[in-house]
Amino acid sequence: MKKLLDQSGQTKYQALQNQLVVAQQMGMTTDANSSLQLEQQTAALAQKRSQLKQLGQPSYIINDRTSNPGYAIFQSNAERVDILANVFPLLLFAIAALVSLTTMTRFVEEGRIKIGTLKALGYSNLDTAPKFTLFSLLSSSLGVIVGAAGGFFVLPKVIFQAYAANSTLSSFYEQFSWPLLLTTWLITILCTTGAALWALHRDLKAQPAALLLPKPPKGGSRILLEHWHCLWSQLSFNYKVTMRNLFRYKSRALMTIFGVAGCTGLLVMGFGIRDSLSGISNIEYSRIIKYDLVAVQDNAATAKAKQKLQTVLNNSDVKGHAGVYYEQLTKKAGEDHAVQQISMIVPQNQKSFTDYFAIKNRQTQKSLPLNDHGVVISEKLARLLNAKVGSTIRLKDDAGNWHSMKVSGIMEMYIGHYVVMSPQAYQHIFGQKYQANAQLITLKKTNDLQQISRQLIQTGTVLGINQNVNSQRTIDNIMGSLNRVMVILIGMAALLALVVIYNLSNINVEERIRELSTIKVLGFYDQEVTLYIYRETVILSLIGILFGYLIGIGLHRFIILSLPPANAMFDPAMTLANFILSALIPAVITASVAIIMHRKIRSVDMLDALSSVD
């Protein structure tokens, strides 16, 4: 029994010894694993500290709401419409005032006999005046009410819907202005009631016996053209009479010229702005900027990440790429001294760079070279800085350092501000060694744009990507909205031209109805009678169209310089089709009115027209 106990104790002791040995072995292994993990984590921490040190000190950018693209675009659009609102209504109102002035003067002249009758019966001037003043006051006030309803509630909504068709703006709030309404009403009364009182005052000074007779026609006289015998002798009888009538009715001739010139000027400006807006984005992103996207790379990235970038750039979907140095510069410029963002591009290879970016003069379309000391800047930037070739400009980089640059050329550019220079000029101006930090990339298919952009970001060496398609879409939306507004304004100008030409032609026929009846009695045919009077309208309309060209060119230039935002410009060129179409609309209106007047003249009763009170 004792022997069995001893053996049992030894067995337990041996088991304990074995357990102790195993535990010691496990502890040693655990210590070894812990030491190895600690060394690995220490090495990884040192590597992260090294990478963090290479990043340098962090920089912070604080942007206000004006830096938000949506807010900036909305503010820019509002300013553009405000410019149009200050130009179009002024000219439209001036032409409308001319029509009102002419109409009310004619209204008083038609009442000469009634005025003479009232005065002969003993009525005073105050008793005679209310008929004309009340009529002009009521008619003008009614016109202001109808116009105010359309101007405050209808037309703004139509323009808003056309302008905001490509935006997320959905709510429209009408704004009513009493000061604006009262100002318009006072000007309207001045042009109608004031004109009526002026004409009435002139007639009231005459004797009743003179007022009871029809107003005698103006006497003819020799005109300056008759002294040029070589030219005057070549004119036919009808044209000689037409020329004399033009100088005999000077006030009506000037009104016709001014009315047609104003309408033509509005049409030239409207079509000119439409031409300047159309195709800008296509020119910008096909003829000038030819790459599809620019990828800004991290030069501190690992070799493995750079290899991944190179693999993406060698993708079969990538048509080509070119290395450049890309940096954003700033400068306060413009009337409001706003900070302008300027893209600086320094190509690595100037020969291959022309396949991605065109540096040309807008007027001559000749390529501009990049020299070793100067820079080429965009045209709108040159305008904001008042810079010319040979001028020196100063721009600020991201670090807040200012750099002076000599302008060696001004290139065609419609959207954004750009500065392009050679690597030698960069080293000379910035005092740093040149190193490309971005890639201009052109794709075979634009449908692959998003896919390639994702692949570039996934490489880990691309800090940011700028896709031209986004900028082009934004520009197209803005231009499309402006085009819709211009179509509405062009339609209003054409409608005003119809009113002006019809009103002046009708007054011309009514005032000279006895003259027309006389020549009909003398044997003139209906067509000859119409041409007798309407030949003057055609000549005056042609003169008005020519003057309208000058007005339209001046207005177009003013709008083109004032309408674009600070970082864009419109094409100032005007097409021949613009002038043809702007002249064709008044010409068609004049011809249409001529047909109406011909029917009216043909239906005139000669005996009634020639009968008089004397």
C-alpha cells in the first residue's frame, strides 16, 4: 500500500514539473511574440511620422458664401439681368414716348374746327381744354395701369421662367414698387397730356376764323439737292416730289427716322448678344481648351502609387496626356475689386502642349510663342488689369508671395483667367526649379470620363480632378437662359417697330388725305398714289435702319462689356446675318403696313375728301 502511495505521489510531482516547464516555454514564446509586434508597430509609427513630416505645416482656407458656385452663379445672373433691365426699358420707353407725342399732337390738330367753333360761340380757353386734357389723361393712365400689370406681374414671371429653366429655382415672388409706378405715370402724362396742352396752347392763340378753316399745307421751297443740277436732273418727277416732301415735313421725317432707328438698334443689339452668346462654350472647350480633365498629382506620393498613376495614364481609353505645372494665383481686380482666381499653367513640353491648349490671338488667330521671360495672359484678365503687351503685372500665389510678370502676349479666352509661361520663365519669375505637378488628359470617349476619374483617385497620388464637362454644362445653362431672355426682348422690339411704323404711316396718310385726293383727281392710279406717299416712308425707313445700325453697334458693345461676369467675356464679333435680319424685320413690317395703307387710300372718297368749309 505504501509503495503504491509513493508511486502515486511521484506521478503527481512529475506532472506538476511537466506543467511548469510547458508554462515557462509558453511564457518565453509570448514574450518573444510581444517583442516582435512591438518592434513592427514602432517601425510603422516611425514611417507614419516621416510621412507626416513630409506633408509640412497644414494650411487653412476660409471661404464665405460668395465662394459657393451656386450662390456666385445666381448673383452673377441677377447682375446680368439688372444690366439688361437698365438698357432695354429706357430705349423702349423713349420710342413709346415718341409715338405718344405724335399721336396726341395729331389728336389736337384734328380738333381744330371744333376748337374754333367753341371759341366762336364764346367759350373760354379753360372750357375748351378739358376735352383734350381728360382724354389724354385717362388714356395714358389706363395704359399705365395695363402696362404696370404686365410689367410687375406677367413679364417678370415669363422672363424668370425662361432664365431659371436650367436651375433649381422654383419660387417666384412678384415685387411691386410704388415709386417706380408713379415715376412712369408722371413721364407718361408729360408725353401725352403735356404734348396735348402744348399743341392746344398753340391753337388757342389763333383766331376762331382761322381755326374754322382746315390747316393750310406747308408751302414748298427749293431744297439743297436742287442746287446739284447734275444729280437733280437725273431724278424723275415722282422722286423730285418725294424729295421736296421729305424736307417739307421735317418733324414727321425725323420722328420716322428716330422710331425706326430705335427699333432697329434694339434688334441689332438683341441679335448681336444672341450671336455673342451662342457657341462660346463650344469654342472654349473644343478650339481653345482641348483636354478633357486636369489631374493634380501629389509629388510626395510613393513610387508604387506613381506607378499606378502611370498605368491609368497608359490605359487604352486615354488618348493622350501632357505634364504641366498647375497653380492657382489670385489678384483683386475689376470695378468691385473682387478676388480673381487665375489658373497658371506651365507646360513641360511646349510642342505637345499645343495639342491640349491653344494659345492664339483672337483677332489674328495666330499662335503666340512662350519666351523665356514673359507670360501670356487671357484677354479678360488683361482688360481687368488694364494690361497690354509689354506691361508688368503682379500676382499672388497660395503662400501669399507676390510675383511680377511681364506680359508678352494676350490670348483668346472666354471663360476663366489664365496665365501661361515656359519652364524657363517660371524659374526666372518664381526662382524655383521647375517640376510638373499635374496632367492634362484627353480621352478617346467622353463617356469614360467618370470611370477614368475614379481610377485616377484610386491611385492615391491624385489630389484633385477638374472636369471640363462640368464647367461647359454650367456655361451652357447660363447662356441658354440669357438666350431665352433675349428672344423675349427681340420680340418686344419687333412689336414696337410695328406700332411705330403703322402709327406714323397712318398719321401721314390722314394729314395728307386732301393732297392724295387731289392727285387722284388729276389722273394718278391707286398704286401711283400709294407710292407717292409711301416712297417717303421707305426712304425714311432706310435712313432709320442705317442709323439703327450705329445705335445697335454702340448698345451691343456696351452690353458685351457690361453683361459678362468678371471671370468671363463674350465674343464681340457681330455676324452679317445679324444686320440682314435686323433690317429685314422693319422692312417686312413697312411692306405689310404699305399694303394696309394702299387699301385705305384706294377706298378714299375723293369728293368727300376735297370738300371743305370754305
